[in-house]
Amino acid sequence: MLKEGVKSVLVGCLVGASLCVYALADDVTDTVEEAMEAYKKGEYKKASEDLSYALEIINQKKGKNLRVYLPEPLSGWTADDAQSQTAATAMFGGGTMLNRSYHKGDASVTIEMIMDSPMLQGVAMMFSNPMIATSDGGELVRIKREKAIVKYKAKDESGEITMVVANRIMITVKGYSVSKDDLMAYAEAIDINKLKELQ
């Protein structure tokens, strides 16, 4: 019975991975094919390892493509190169992460995005309950018609803005030695509509 359940999960994963890489003519497709062959032979451990490797590469490619969605620095600011990586399962339950840091004198802002992580369901639930969203001093606002939680400490000139777009992308804008206006400006500089169109 357990073996049948494992088979069902593997088949589902293999089919999903195959669809994701259909248009990619590279080592991903080869690895998926190897995983399918191993599965047919009953080599489930190898099939699982090959599939995990293929999904890792897919997430890396997705992360690189997502970098274009991070905004350019605002006037008078500079920016580091955008970074992307796949999120560790233990930390975020999987998914793709990317970030970019911006600087102006002592001020710094970092925009982080986590995409397609199971943890986002719990975060999204906070936005549906204003009492939970604002329980630790956060302020519920709208940024480009999207709900956002803003936490800002004027005394420390530091803050954080959190948004969830299309129930699959969590955006966090963190700032240090920065004004609330600049923090909000970076959140508003993110092209939310383009992010919603991501497949």
C-alpha cells in the first residue's frame, strides 16, 4: 500500500516536472528522462534524486528570470546586483528566493521575494485578518491596490513592508537608516502587475 502511494507521488512529480521543462532543451530534460527510466525500473531512490536535481535547476532558472522584476535604484541611490537562489526546504518549505540591496549614504533598503513556497499560505492568511496583521504594531495599507503590512520605527529609522502577490509571491522591503517615504517608494517601484502575470 505504501509503495503504491510512493508510486503515485513520483508519477505526479515526474509529470509536473516534464511539463515545466517541456520548452527547455538542456540537461533538465535529460535528467527528467533518466528519472522516468529509473522509476520504470523500480529504482525509486535514484528517480527521486534525479527529479530533485531537475527541480533544483528549474528553480535556479526561474530565479534568474525573476531578477528583472526587481526595480532599478531610485534617484540618488545605487544598487547591488540582484541575487537569486532556491529556498531550503527546512527554512521555507522550498521555492525560489531573490533579493537586491539599495544604498544611499548610510541608508539601505533590501527587497526580497519568495515565490511558490508552501509557507506563503500562512502569510496570506494574515492579510485576511486585520487583527492578526496589526497585532505587533503593523499598519495595514494598500500599495498599488495590494494589501501590505507596514512596520516602521521612526526612532530607529528602520522598517519593513510585507506583501503577498497572487497568493504565490511574498515581497519584503526592509530598510535601515531610511525614511518611511523612501521605504514606501521602493515598495511602490515594484511592478506588481507584471508579477501577477508570471506563470
